[in-house]
Amino acid sequence: MLTDTHAHLNADAFNEDREEVIARARENGVTRIVNIGFNRETIPTSLALAEAYDFIWAAVGWHPQDAVDMLPEDLGWIEELCRHEKVVAIGEIGLDYYWDTSPKDVQDRVFREQIRLARRIGKPIIIHNRDAHEDILKVLKEEKAAEVGGIMHCFSGSWETAKLCMDMNFHISFGGPVTFKNAKQPKEVLQKVPLDRLLVETDSPYLTPHPHRGKRNESSYVRLVAEAAAELKGISFEELAAITTENAVKLLKLT
Ligand SMILES: [Zn+2]
Ligand SMILES: [Zn+2]
């Protein structure tokens, strides 16, 4: 039993062999996948996958990199899709100061609008944060995100930041980087995060774990993340897989 809380199975990288990739995840014990649609193109394809497979759910939201493309009516579109029984969260949303493809003020507005929507309709949120730790915390606090909580996806911040996020009702999700030899900080933070706040993910096709680093990532590799996490936590793989799945099921109602 394993849950990949963040995948992009709808990505073009899977166009040649998507069905095999999904089958391989199942064969490797992945019993639940949350697939993320994050802009006008990927929201419908993500939803289609969730409709086609009973063990895939969808999150829908507007990514900060695409913030400039979001039209006023898109917020209503996301709200409408949130009524779909397989849509379990709004995301991924947040701030990305690394790529900087959308101006910061536009990212800030789009992020805040989606948190307000999540609070209005009572959906958890999935947060994308790249080089924006301080502003993410500020916005989450100002917009009272604690009311809905959610997931800090592929967490890369400090323990201090993790604590503040958990204070605001968020779970901390780790991906491929915890399998890298040189990734000191995520490993240290993972060791400190309480088991009942811990999640694992792939963010596939990106962020491929060791020893496949440099190649395409896929949901079956969440096993490698979970194995690394179990070792860091000093518990068995089975235990870690069960606890993180239970956390995801409870938070996102994956039933
Ligand atoms: Zn992301
Ligand atoms: Zn993602």
C-alpha cells in the first residue's frame, strides 16, 4: 500500500506508454495516485485520467508559472470542477521565484484568489514553493489557509519553515531529493516531521529519485522515496507506506 500524492501522469513525457506506466505503479504497490492539473491544458487531461482509473484522483489549480495566463473566468471553472467527485484538492498553487515566468504581483494575486476559493468551498490546497519560503508563509497566514490546510509539496525548506507550515494545518510531502546523497536539508527535516504529518510523492515526470536520476520519473518510483523515508525514520518500509497512505486518505478523502 503506497500513495503518490503528486504526479503529472498527463504530461507529454508519458504519451508513448502512459498505460504501462500506470500499470507498473499498481504492480509496485501504489494503490493511490493524486494527479495534478495546473493550467488550461493540464486540468482537463488530469481530470480525464481520474475518471478513467479508480485509483487515480485529481487536483486542479493554477500554477504560479502560468499565473499570467489565468483569466477571471478560470477561477469559476476551477470552482465548478471542484464539485467533481474525483477532485480532491486545489493545486498546485503557490509562488515560483526560480523560473519567474509570471510577475511576482500576478503570482501573488492568483495564489490568494485560489486560497480564498478553497476556504469558501472547503477544499485542501497543494502548495508549490520554489525559492519563495518567506512570501509563501506570509500569504498562507494572511489568507488564513489554516482553515483548509493541505500539502506542502516536494518540501525543500528549513525545519523552521516546516514547523510554521504544520502550525497552519499543513502536511509535509517529500519527493526524490530525499534519495540524493548530497540532499542534507530535506533529509534532516524529514527526520523531524511527525509521522502523522508525513507524505510521499514523485512529482513525476520530474525530480527522479536515485538511482534513476537524470531519467524520466514515474509513480512506481514513489517506492524509492518511501524506502529512503523509512530508513531516515528508522521504521519499516511497510509501516511508512501504511502511515503515509493513511495520512493522504484522511486529508484528501481518497476513498
Ligand atoms: Zn510543483
Ligand atoms: Zn507538480
